[in-house]
Amino acid sequence: AVETNLASKDSHWVYVNEEISDNEILELVHSALGRMTVIRQIFPLSRENNPRCMRNNHRISSLLCDPQEGYLQMLQVSSLYLYDSVLMLANAFHRKLEDRKWHSMASLNCMRKSTKPWNGGRSMLESIKKGHIIGLTGAMEFREDGANPYVQFEILGTSYSETFGKDVRRLATWDSEKGLNGSLQERRLGSDLQGLTLKVVTVLEEPFVMVAENILGQPKRYKGFSIDVLDALSKNLGFKYEIYQSPDGKYGQQLHNSSWNGMIGELINKRADLAISAITITPERESVVDFSKRYMDYSVGILIKKPEEKINIFSLFAPFDFAVWACIAAAIPVVGVLIFVLNRIQAVRAQNSSQMGASTSSTLHSAIWIVYGAFVQQGGESTVNSVAMRIVMGSWWLFTLIVCSSYTANLAAFLTVNRMDNPIRTFQDLSKQMDMSYGTVRDSAVYAYFKAKGTNPLEQDSTFAELWKTISKNNGVDNCVANPTDGIKKAGA
């Protein structure tokens, strides 16, 4: 994690490793920037008169602590467990032989697919569960659930102090009988704030800091997300605060004489103890003041006034182009004429065969009306007797079905999706257009960013130079504003 830069300042890593040593823990703590918690097993000192020694915070047999034997210093905890496992098994064998309850074991053939299990296997397992030894890892026995009640763990965590800096301390221990012994909360750093009254400077910006409804004669009250965080800190750390707005209403920018204005200037000049607002962390600001852990990340956006929606009474025809509507309007009389002609031919044939039948499409306007009624899916009373008329009407009905389905789908999409033409989507689009002016908040992080990019002679992209030329027009008085609230009002005007 350290080599891949994953142990950053905002990270918190939890290591569960029984093999990790004190030196390895210190190396990790000093190489990583974030917090670290280590959980590892400890071997308690046995009550029996068995010589033990400490190594890597583990109490083990003194036979394994000979500094003259190098290989003894490289033994892993898993090797100690393996030794104790063999010792527990040998203890169970010994007790079985003493009790004369040993079951002879038949020879096993590993090549056979089916082997008869050992009859004494279950009783041997019960004998192991009832065993008790003092091994290299301490006392070992098994409860009914198969766990060792003598197992203990320690929880280590990073700590900070003015004397020793970043270090490691034991936060708590755990065992199966007493549970957690200790507290996992980080030790509070710095001076005690209990009972102190801090001066807090802020800058108004919704929804982080806003002015609340004030009672006449009472001090000005504030509300917002940042104020809620400040109230929680005040309650947790036991301090009181007096809050006031920055005199110039700015976050803080370094001036030409190396001094700072805004909230940063209030902190540097020690007129305020704490600043709270939606302030951006920049390298320049971080070099003169300390920031808490950030709780929100955001990127730069472009705020443009929403264009007024124009009401068009002919928007009902928008799903189709004019050419499509013209073709439909021309198709209706053409099909109507075709129906009228076929109906006249059918009438002549019926007259010759002495079959007189009433027809609703005997006239031209009646035929066109029937075709139009079918197009708008209203139907109509028409008697279709000939095969030719049935083919024409069936084709027209199919055409009508396709056109109406397409129109319904396009109309729903047209009414649902707001087709706004927004020609400005990037900084490049903003720098190329000349129709609208633009700016930002003076002495803000965005203002400093555009200034640094726009005045940098090594910057290859001319976009920021064009942007800064417009933003800094008349020293920023024309296009820039003093605070975000004024910027929102100016963009919507």
C-alpha cells in the first residue's frame, strides 16, 4: 500500500497479522501518511513455573530466545503453532495409552478408493478436545465449540504527540472471557479546549453558511452544513465559540506584499482562532495555515442563465418534418380518388349484372372523407366488395398504423426531452464566443487558478489566456463579483 501510494493522508488501514513484529509496525507507521490499526495475537505468560521470554511482544519459551542462535530468531508464529499442535496430539495419544483405551489401527492403503475409517477416530477427537498443554504459545485447551479460551489479541493504533511525533500505542486487548479491554478511540491531540471560547471567522455561502432568523437585540445567528459541523465539534470538545463574518467577505488570497486577505488573513494575524466555510484547499493556503480533513470535492462548473421557453402553438407538428406532412396531405386525396374510381368501376359491373348495392363512397368527397377517417383512426362506414378495393384499403390501413405509431413515439419524446441548445460546454467554447461576458469570484481559488494559468508564459493552451483576459477586465470589476451569491444573481439577471 505504501509503495503504490494507497496509504495516503485520508486512508485508514487495518492489518490483521499475527506474524508482524514491532520493527515492522514502526516502519509501516513512519512510511505511511494515514492512520493505521494493527491486530495481532499475544501469548500470555503461563502461571506454571516455565521459563519464558519476550520477543516481538510475544512471550515464548526461553529456549527459543538464545541470541547466539540466529535460526531461533527467525521462527514464525505458525511454526510455534505447529509445534504445539504436535504436542497436543502426542498428549492425547499418551492419555489414551495410559487409560488403556487405545484402538488398534488397521493399515491404510492410499491407492484404494474406499478405506474403512478408524474405529477409534471419534474417541481420539474427544481426547484431543479434553487435552490441556503448556506449549510455546502458552496454555492451550479447547472449549465445546472448539475455540481456545486462552487466546488473546492486542489492538495497536497510531498516536500523535508533540514530544514523540507519530508513534504506535496499544489501544486495547481482547480475550474470550473479558472481551474488549480498552478504548478504540483515538487520543485527542493538541491542547485541551474544554471551557475555551474560540473566535470563528466565516464567509457566507449557501448551503454551508447562511444567516438564520435573528431576534432583535440578539447576536447574529448562522445556520448551514458547516455550522452543524462546528456545533458538533463544540459539543464533543467542550468549547464555545463566537462567530463573525470576514470583513472583506473573501476566503483568502495572497497579495503583492506577501500578506493575506480574507479568512486566511484573519487566521495569520491571529484575529481568529478558527475559520469555517466552503473554502478550497490550495497549496498556497496550505503553506500558511492547517486544514482539517476535507468533506467534499467539487469541480469548476459554468453557470449560465436558462433560456426562456418559447410557446409555439404549432409544436404539435414538430415530430415530423414539413416534407412528411406534405406527403401525407397529398396521399389522402390520391387514395381517395383511387377509391372513388374503383367504386365507380364496381358500380358499373354491378349494374350490368343487375346487382344494385348502396355504397357510401359513391361520390369523390365521400371517398376522401373515408380515407381521412381511416388515417385519423376514426373508422367509417364503407362497403368494400371488390378485391381491388380491399387491397387498396388494407394497404392504406397498414400505412396509417405505421405513421400513427411513429408520430406517437416521436411526440412523447419531443414533449419529454427538453431540447435546449447549449453551445457552451467547455472552457474552449467559452473562450471562443463573444456574445456573453463571464467572470468568477474575486480572490477565490478559481480566480487564482485562472490567473496562474492565464499569465503563465509556458502555458501552451491559449484558452486560459483568453479567459483571463475577459475575467480580469478592468481589474476584475466589470465581470467578477465579491461572493458566490452575487455571482448567482448576476448570472440570472
